[in-house]
Amino acid sequence: MGRFVRLVGVALVACAILSGCGSESSPFRPPTGASPIPQPTPIPQPTLPTGTYAVSGVVSEIINGQRVPIEGAHVEDSQRHVYVTSGPDGSYRIPDVGAGGAYIYFAKAGFRSLTRQFNLTADTLLDVSLVRN
């Protein structure tokens, strides 16, 4: 019982001391001429890219070490579900892709589909090779 009373007494003294901290009437003041407590430097927040950009390139496959264009490949901006089809030379161009995290999806019957994810901050050239199933 004596130990309990002593612990309660210590707790009451601690509460009394702490209740005065930070108030104008607190008897605890830093010594005159003391340096102020340094404040943490705020962490700069990254600026997110804005605007839209074009993503273009060539869809091809590798045959005997040579790039062969794939015509008619489905190329899609997965964020907006806007797509184009690659031309006879395998080229494609998707305008107005939103800045930031871009997801471009490539597909063609008989080939494995492919997704490329990247940070879009300018017009970008993205050539890909699809692999036959």
C-alpha cells in the first residue's frame, strides 16, 4: 500500500510540473541569451507534372534478329481508354496523354499483350516489340 501511495504522489508531482509547461505563467523559462529551439525544415513537396503529351513509336517483332513492323496492333492509353491502331510501318501516335503516370497497352491477335508504365513529362517515343504466342 505504501508503494502505491508513493507512486500516486510521484504522478501528482509530475502532473503539477507538466501542467505549468508551455503556459505564460510557467516558472520554467530558457536562460537569457539562449538560442531558440531550431524548427524542423519542411520537406519540399514534389511538383506534379501537368498538361498532356503525345506518345508515339513503332510496334514490331523480332524475326531472325531483325525488327519487323506489326501493322494493326491495338495501342491504348489505359487511363482514358483511347486507342489507335499501328500503321503498315508499325508506327502509332496517341495525342493528349495526361502527364504523370502513363499506362500504354499493346495487343495484337497471335501475340502476347504488353503494358508499359512510365512517368510522362514530355512528348515520348516508345518503341516496343511484341512476342508471338
